[in-house]
Amino acid sequence: MPVARLLVERGMGRTPSQDWGEFDFLALPSPGDRIAASFDNALHHLTVISVHHKPVPIADQRPDKLSPQADVVAKWTSSE
């Protein structure tokens, strides 16, 4: 399962993204996908804006080197 950091846009304009931490995904989402994530004791519904991939060369994928990473940027839409 891919792991990605979830960055959530909740405000308007220049409000900084909230870093909700790393989440396991069955597959990385695409822009426009709707996802649900638990955060701060609530289930939140989000719409994916973009996914930022951070690949590394295969030669560098050793335990003592970097591993690939991704950030999922999503807009908060509602919570339960």
C-alpha cells in the first residue's frame, strides 16, 4: 500500500495547508477523487486537488537511502 502525507486546504486564499500526517492508501488518488479520512476524532470528507510524487532513482532505494514519497493535497468539504 502506498503511504502519502495528507495536506488539507480548509480556508480561503493564503491560509496554509494543514498537515494531517501520513495515511495508507489502497492506491494513490487522482484529482477530483473523493476520500474520507479520520482526523481529530472525526471522519472528514475531502476532494483531492493534486498529488505530488517524489520519486527516487532505483539505485538509491536501499534501507540507508531515501524512499519514494507522495503528498495528497485535498480540499475539506464536510465532516461527520
